[in-house]
Amino acid sequence: MTQDASDLLRRITRLHTTLQQHTASGCGIHSLTRCQILTTLSRAGPLSLADLGRHLGADKAWMSRNVDELARAGLIDKQAGQPDRRVVVLTLTPDGQEQVYRLNAALRQQSARLLRRVPPADQASVLRTLELLAEALEAECAGAAEDGGSRAAP
């Protein structure tokens, strides 16, 4: 059963995104973008809105709308930066930290269920292949950033 690599990668991405969206919705987060914002703040600590946008590759206006929604939901705290008070610094609230914890636990369970569907004898090679694929994707993204994004075109 040989498939075109491009079709297979798109299929995997689509299915994985759908599964993650379902899991995130079960945790009370109805947007993968908002999940990414919360998990990025959890990993990277306090960030300015601009830095968060750079981490996620999103423009400031789009990012600002999502951050505002998360702040209204009580998941993100927005404070004026020091020493430049024009900079908005974002941190997770205790509720935001709890939301990320629940989301990460649900995603770990999802990944474990998914891997259990792979025959035990193949699980180690699947994980190694996924590591190689992640490294290749990271290298391709870095290359796209260096050449102005021409490699990132669909």
C-alpha cells in the first residue's frame, strides 16, 4: 500500500488536527489557536503579545483578538510591561494553568490510545520515524523562515 508522501502527510495532519480539536473541545477550549496560546504561555512563561505572535507565527491583530477572549474567560492575565508600559505582558492565571494541565493530560491519553492501535512490535519504529519527521519539519520551517517563506507555500 504505497501512497504519495504529500497526500499521506496532509491526511495525517488533517486527522491529527481533527482529533486534537475534539480533545480540546472536551477540555472546554473550542479553538486550537487558543490551545496553542495557552500551551505556549505555559512552556515559555510570561511573553509580550508580540513575542507570543512570533512564537506562533501569527499577526498581532489576530493574536490580540484571541488573547482578549482568553483574558475575558479568566485564563490569561494581561499586565503592562516593565519598564515599557506600552508592552502588554501575558501570563496564565491559575485557571489558565489548570486548563493547560487538563488539556495536556487529555492529549497524553489521546497519544497513548493512538499508539496502542499500532502493533506492539512496530511502536518503537513508529516513534523513531515520528522523531525523524519532526526534525525534518523543523528544518524545513527554519529554512522557510530564512528564505522569506517561499518553501512554506502550500
